[in-house]
Amino acid sequence: MRQLRFLEVDGLRGIAALLVAVFHFDAINFFSDIKFIENSWLFVDFFFVLSGFIIAFNYEKRISDLNQLRDFILLRLGRLFPLHIVMVILFLMVELLLLVLSTMSASFNYSAFQGTRYVLGLVLEFTLLHALPFFPDTSWNAPSWSISVEFAAYIAFGLVVLLSVTKFRRVVYGMIILWFGYQLYVSPLSMESSHELAIYRCIFGFFVGVLLYKVYLHVSFSSLNSRALFTFFECVALGVCIAYVSAAESFSSAKMASLVFFVVIFPFLYGKGGISVVLRTRPFQMFGNLSYAVYMSHTFVFSAVNMSLQFVFQDFVARVGGDYYLLPDASQIVSLATGTLLLMLVIAIVIVFSHFLNIFIEVPYRNKMKNWVKNRTVTKAAQHETA
């Protein structure tokens, strides 16, 4: 079994984050009517499956008592929370700016703190509870709903590992997958837009990823080293991914996304194909390293660009439901070519902005949490030895 970081799936994660960002760009462009792009919201489920695999790979054998469970949760909090809070604060600053502008100019008719961005919702955002079905729907930063439910999945995983007997753990994983998958599949609600289904969607996908880890443990392909054969497997996996995402129009087929991504990710875990070689190159690794920042920051960049254009072109943008969107039907103002150039511009801004977020927020605070947990563990061990 490989002991190194899975660089190939890092590259895939970077591509998926960019696809989600392109999906959220609403101005007409050359990609607007491509079904694969229209359905790229499904790559959030790719993140859930991949997260389940990576977490199980790194932590299943490292949680055996309450102290280790606490350390696991703290480490995951250090990974998710700092950037999430920074983005919420930035959106709060946008709302405060709107409040000031609306009082200064009568022509600026956008009201602050409307839609899902209400003041009391900040409490839910700061506690990572905002996407759980027990609370009202609030989304200061639209993509952050997945961070809320993924943190809940971390806690569920940690408790399962701590409380279940090792030889029966696979059965517990299977029961979780079956129950949450069933609840997701039979629900009459839409998976794309339903606040109520977020937790089912995430835990189902996350534990499908845990199951992928278990399969990976038992399938080594150690004696199979044909580059051509593994390249074929990877091409098939990408073909399945493109075909499925492009065709996932029906109500029920979209709910199978996690199972499809199980199949898509599997051949890349071995890193033996030609596409894996490409994914290990510097550009794809850069996108992989920036994937979380791209995912969390792109709607803020879109909002900032739209607000800027408001002052240049009156009636160019519209504010809908607490978010800011370039009008998808504003063909008189934005041509297909102009919209495509604008898409390229804002994606470039997102990448640059994400680079700075990664350098100044993600990495430093993640390392601070790692060091704090490590030092705390060493201190407790020393105290135990001297007791």
C-alpha cells in the first residue's frame, strides 16, 4: 500500500474546485450551455467521497481513546475553520458596505442583511451549524454549507472508530451508507438545493469514501505495473465521470453521484497511469493545494466583481436572494465573447486571491493547530511520566 500523499487525487480535487467555481459564474459564456458545466455542482459530492477516503487513510488507526478523538477534531477544525471565518468576515464587510452605500446614494437600491445573510445567522456560521437541518437556512458564504456538514461527518467518523469493535467496523460503515443513502434516495426533495438533505448527502458520500479506503487496503495491484493498462483504466474513469455528470438530469440519478465518484477516484489511487503522471505535474498540484481556498472564496470574488461593475454599468448586475449574480440573460450588455473573457478574468482573480489566502490563512493556522495539538500531547505525556 502506498504511504505517500495521493498527489493524483490532489490534482483531481483542484480541477473539481475550478469546475464548481465555473458553475457558479452566471454570465453567459461559451460554457454556459454545456451540460457538464451545468451539472458541475455534483463535484461537491466528489469532495465528500475524497474526504472520507483521505480521513480514513490517515486517522482510522489513530483514534483509540477520547484524547485522540479530541486531537482529531481539533486538527480538522484547524483545517476548516480559519478560512471559513475569514470569508464570513469578508462577506460581513460587504454587507456593511452595502448598508453605507444605500444610505449615501438613492440610486443604490440594494438592502443590506437580506435573504440568508441575516445577523443572527452569524452565530450559526461561527459554530459551523448553519447547514444542519435542525437550524434555519443561512449561508453568508454559499459554498460553506458543505464545510458545516463535513465537520459533522468528521465527528461521526471519529465516534464510529472509537466506539466500534475493529472487526465489525466495516459492518457499521455499511449500515451508515445504506441508511443515509436510502434516506437521500427516497426523499422527494432536490439534492441540489435542499438544506434539509445536506447532512444526508454529505455523510453518505463521506462514508462511501471510507468504504473506498477499505477496498483500497485489500486491492494492491502490486504485481500489475502496465502503464498502458492503468492509463486505460484512468481514461475509462474520466469518461464515466464526464458522461455521468453531463447526463445527471433526472431527479434520482443525481443522488447516485457518490457511488459514481467511488468508481472515478479508484484507479487514480494507484498513480500508475499516464493521466496520473500529468496530475502530478506542478500546475495541477498548485490547483490541488489551492482547491479549498478556491472553493471557499470564489463567490466572494464574484460578488466583489459584480459590485464593482455596478458602479461602471448601471443595471448591469442584480442582487438575488442575498447573493450577487451577473445576469445570465443580459445578452444586450454581455456578449458571449465578453462573458467568456469576464469568466477567465474572475477565475484568474480567484486563483490569485486563493494563493494569498493559502499562504496567509490556511497554512499558518493549520500549522499552528498542529503544533498546539502536538505540544499539548507531549506535555501530557511528560506529566504522565513524572507523576
